[in-house]
Amino acid sequence: MEVLVSEVTVVEVPQWRGSGARTAERLREGARLVAEMVDADRRIQVGVDDDDLVVTASRVRAAVAEAGWDGLLVTAGGDCGVELEPVAAARRRFGDGLVVVWFDAHGDLNTPESSPSGAFHGMVLRALTGEGPDGLVAGQPVGAGQVVLAGVRELDPGEAGFVEARGVRWVRAADAEALVEAVGAAAAAGGRGADGCLCACRLRCA
């Protein structure tokens, strides 16, 4: 079946402050390079506030609203915290019909209390489920049962406890069939099937 997308919009967010890495400022350039890889009809660049993640999140929220839902929206960052507002917007749009597939080597499921580094990029998925730093938590949380971790290699103790207690699905191996099954189960957990499936992917360039 051929799927036609009327318009592709790229929202570029050169955010780096959410990362705890010593080389985090290089993520500015990384955001630009990733955004340029996408053949887009429309491009929106978000001006980040290097001192305030909450301010930057509000600007990303406005950019996603400007992009709309008529075509394919690609958000290019930046540290992992960039995903907060696009996923939150999808949750508002699709409600319980949203499944979030998280492609990353890490779970990003810490809280400020459990995080070893204190960096927001390791908390963003947890913030999307309703727990996180002030001003950086989704207003309409994604149900933990509607989250699928894909390719996550390791979890911190606090993350592992959350995954076990809340029923987060975790596909460890590169197994397409298992991933499809997990997405189907997550959709069923929402009680209405999947109206939207959002993939958050972290690309690491050596």
C-alpha cells in the first residue's frame, strides 16, 4: 500500500543544554546536519534559550502548532529533551490512540530524584508520562503501557523499577516481528487501537 504525504515539515531545534555531555554544544551543529538530511517542503527553526529549557520548550510547542497536522512532521535536535513538546502535541492530537516507540540506547525514564547525572535528556520520556522537572512535564501524560522501548541497551535502577511496575514494553533485540507485536499490544492498552504511532529516534554520529 502506498502512503502519500502531502507535505513534509522539519522543525529544527538546536537545543543542547539538556545534555550532560562535555561536548554538548556540538549538538547545535548536529541539529542542523540532521535537519538538512530531510527533503522537506517547509522548514521551521526554533531559537533556543541556552539558559532556560522551559522557555525553549514553549518555543518548540509554538513551532509544532505552526507546523500543523496536514503532513509529516520531523523534529530534528539537539539533545533528547527536544522530544518533549512534539510527543506532547501528538498526545493531545491522538489521545489514548497514540503509541510512542522510543528508539534509543537509553530509556530516558529517570526523574530528578533518580537521575545519576541530573540532565534532562535522561528524563524526557518519564516527563511525557507525567513525572519530571517543574515546567517540563506533559500536560496530558502518555500512558506507560502505550510506550515501547526499542533497542534500549540498559536502564538505571530507577528506570528499571518504573518499567517493571508500570508495564512499559521493551524490545531489546533487533526483531521487527517482536516490535510490531509490542506496538499492537500498546495500541490495545489504549482501548481503541492506534490512531497515531510516533517514533522518537536518537541518531548518534561518531
